[in-house]
Amino acid sequence: MNKVNTEVDRVETLLINALDGDFSVTTDPVSILRKRKEKTTGLIQDQGLMLRFDEMTPGKMYSFDMLDEDRIFTGSNDLLMGHPAEILGDESELFFQLKDKNHFRWVGYRRAKKPKGVAVLGKPDVFYEVHYRDIRPDGNGLYQKRLVPLDKNGKPLTAKIRNAFVCSPYHEGEYLITACSIIEDAHRANSMLATFKDGVEISLPVPLDDYKEIFFDREAPLLRNRKRAIIHWVAQHIRESKLGLKHKVKKHVRGVTDIVIDGLHVTIQPNGIAI
């Protein structure tokens, strides 16, 4: 299978599995932990159940180009281009397939007020609800909730509820920063941001060297039975009018931004100015 088919098939797989991520309870038997004491067995309750957040389900998600194995994402807020709150906004989501190929992970972030009963080590400036969903092809799933407080510099802080951690800066905190890094990378220059839609939406960056090839087999839109030109950069140039007058045309984009490929509706938008 060539690179183009692999990329489109991967996105289709993500979309299909994301639609299965709207369960409201944990159905993964592996996540039910047990402890034995004096020949008795008891269930260990997940601390996220004490966070009374409304549920969050997959909707508009970011992913990353897993065909580009050289991409590096940071877990340090000092290496982000902006404050995490500026990157995540009120809500942001990520969705991707884990390396073991056995399941998918969706993560949702939603800006929140400080919940009752939560103690924070440090001075928080903003809070984010965290919703984790692990989705398995066999129908099992895991849904957990956490909370990440950030200080004014965007550094994650430790948080507890009833002496149980709901945020460790080295776990939930770094995960949030890495999510911000993935979102920043999706909007990087020298790439196009492609959004695939089929019940839910997944946006991911496509390098300028690859995007025309990936979308070459598009089915629409057509003009006189021919594919309309896909969005592309037009270099700065000099244009001469019919009267012989010359003027400079700045670098710009032209072409259609909404296409259909393999039955999927795709919107393509340029990121910044390609160099």
C-alpha cells in the first residue's frame, strides 16, 4: 500500500473508531483493579469519579501525521510558542492510534472553574478538565477524568482531591503540554491543515510536499467533468495587463478548499506562508 492510501485509510480508521467513543461508563475489564487483603477482594475506585464534570465525547479533534516519524513534540511549557490556555482555548481534543495498534486514545480538554474539594500546590491561574477515552476494536473502553491546574506561566501544578492525585505535573501535566505541542504543530508553516468530516471531525497537518499527491484522487468538486484545481500557493510575480502595464502580485493562495475523497468531506486551509 502506498503512502497516499495509507494516510487516507488511517484517517478513515480514526473517524470510525472515534464514533465509538461516546460510552459513558468504563467497559474495559483490565481497568478494574482489585486488591487482596486477608482473603477478601475489593474494588479500587478511580479518583476521577470524585470530579463531578459533565461528560465530554469526541467531536472536533486534532491528530498528527504519523507517517512523519521525525516530528518531535515537547512536554515542557517553556518550549511552547504560547501559553497552554491560548492554545487549548475553551475546548480542544486529540485522537490517535497507539503504537501497539490494539486501541485508540481520545483526550478532551475543557476550561473549568476550580472544583470543590480540590487542593492545589501552588497558585493556579486556570484549570482544565481532562477527559481520557481509550477505545478498543473489541468494544471495550476506558473513560477517566482528571484536572490540570496551570499557573500564570503555563506550568502544570499538583492537585489532589480527598488525598488522591487528580494531577501530577509529570503525568497529566506533561500530557497536556504535549497536546498543546501537537496542536501547535498542526498549524505549522509549510503545511496544509486538512480536516476530514464524517460524523466527527479530525484535523491534521499535511506537508506541502505531500498534500497534492494525497488528494489527487479526489472525486469532487468538478468543473466541466474535470477536477477543479486544489488550493495551492501562487508565488509572487509580475503581471502585465492588456495595455502593457506591469504590476507586482503578492504571494497568495488560490483553488478550492472543500473536496471529497473516498467519500469523505475534506476542508483544506493553508498554515501561514510557505517558505
